[in-house]
Amino acid sequence: MKTEWSDRVDDLRELWSQAKGENYRTELSGILSSFDNILDVGCGAGILYEDMKKLSYVGLDFTPEFIECCHTLYPEGVWILADGHNLPFADNSFAVVNSTTVLQHILSWERVAEEMIRVARDYVIVTARTWEQETIVVAIEPCVRIRFNSKTLVDFFTQFGQVDWHWTRNTNGEERLLAIYIVKLRE
Ligand SMILES: C[S@@+](CC[C@H](N)C(=O)[O-])C[C@H]1O[C@@H](n2cnc3c(N)ncnc32)[C@H](O)[C@@H]1O
């Protein structure tokens, strides 16, 4: 089934490849490279996988065209077509569950975050568009865009563990103002 992302796969892959050197991507690769057994929810065109090849990494996305693109580019990888609202894994299946700039595109983001927590054993790591004002929905079309106030995400994830977060500022101005949230889950 097509998603709102389906017709933009080639353009977006190009765009995200160009952004590969941005601060948050480099930092995220550094953080994740210390883990084995990673699920990446909303993996898109598999840009993060390029830095994860030696690790046990599973990429999941609900856009068929992105999963096809990942299979073509990285046939040795594990790519799953599924919706983050219902992750097809047992509880505690992965040491760490990551999502990079995904929750800000999902109106029911809490449900997806709860699924990520359910299948994660130790950590959930979320990179999301964040700003200093209250959380707002900026757009519904062509895809959902939420700007989170950090308190919204910190309050939510604190129910499940200890949250550390920080800004990661990029060179392209506020449009790419992102923060990384690292949630150490309670046992
Ligand atoms: C902005 S892109 C980020 C892609 C990738 N994480 C990256 O940083 O390059 C958002 C991705 O989330 C996926 N996505 C959005 N909603 C989803 C859902 N409910 N379940 C799974 N994937 C979803 C989209 O298909 C898209 O690939």
C-alpha cells in the first residue's frame, strides 16, 4: 500500500544522502555503533545502515518503495515492511530501538513510541524535530510534521525510564533543528 512518502523516495534518498555528514547523523552513528542488535523504525532509504554494517541491524519502514530501495541497495541487510503502530516482534527483542526523524511525522506518535518501548530491552533512541515553544502540528499534508517541545517527549518517555536529551544543531537553520533523546529503560 502506498504511503504519503511513496512518490518521494528517489528525491528523499538523494536529500538524505547529502545530509549524511550533518551533526546529528554523525553523532547518532557514533552512539549506535556501541550497540549490537538494533531495530531502526522508519529506516527510510537505509542511510543509517551504511554505518551499521558490522552490527546486527534490522531496518523497518511502512513505505514499500523505501523497503524495495533498501533491498536493492543493501541486499545483505534485513529489511521489514511493517507499520510502527504494530511492530511484528516479541517483547524485548532488541537491545536498542532507534527512530530518526520519524515520530514527528506520526500524529499517533505515542502509540508507535509504546511499541518501540515494548520491543526494546535496554534503550530507545529518538531523534526528533524539537523547538522551544509548545508542541504543535505544523502540517498534515503532504506528510504530518510535528514540532515537539522537549518536555512533551521527556515527560512521555520518563514513564518508562531515564531520559537524557540534547540539541543537535545543523547548519540549515531552524527547519533542521533536531534533538536526540536517549531513554534508558527501566528493567
Ligand atoms: C523523515 S523519514 C526518515 C528516514 C530515516 N529514518 C532517515 O533518517 O533517513 C521518515 C520515515 O518514516 C517512515 N514512517 C512514517 N510513518 C511510519 C510508520 N507508521 N511506520 C513505519 N514507518 C513509518 C516513512 O516511510 C519514512 O521512511
